[in-house]
Amino acid sequence: MSTSINPYRGFRFPAAIINEAVRLYHCFSLSLREVELILAARGIEVSYETIREWDLRFGRDFANTLRFCDDPGNDGSSGGFGGGATAMYFPFTGGRPECVSEFSMGST
């Protein structure tokens, strides 16, 4: 019986908030202080230094899950985005990602 270790164990904030902070930092090229302000506007008080630590710990996993995948209707006969491939990415949810066209916070 194998149990996976929860990477978010021991953190004050839930995984959804940590993922949202790391996503904002990477997807929108915001500064750490800008992410801090956005979270503060949503009622979440967290310092930019904490966001930096989250990025150091979870940022690589998040960046690795951002990928492009082919449109299911693409037969592979033509390359590039003009040939039927659609830019899509995998949002980091802590588990195996599913290909979606846009990230929604409600799905985490």
C-alpha cells in the first residue's frame, strides 16, 4: 500500500490559494508585490516573501505542467498553429492535469 505525500502539508494556506498565487506569478508575469496586492484585494493577507517561497517550492512543477497540446481534430498533416492545432495548457492542480482551454479557479 503506497500513499503519496501531500506537498502542501504544513502550510498555513490551502493548496488552492498557493496554486492561485503561483499561477498569477507565472501566467501573467506579475511581480511578487503585484500578486500580493491581488490576493489582498481578495481578502487573503500574505506577504510577497511567502509567495516567493511558494514559487521556489511549487513553481517548477507549475511551469512544467504548462504545455501545448494538439487539438483532437488535428490529423497531424499540417504543422503549426495554422493547421488545426490549438494553444491549450494544463493548469497545475496538484494531480494529473487535464487539457483545458482556459484556467478556472472553480475546478481546483
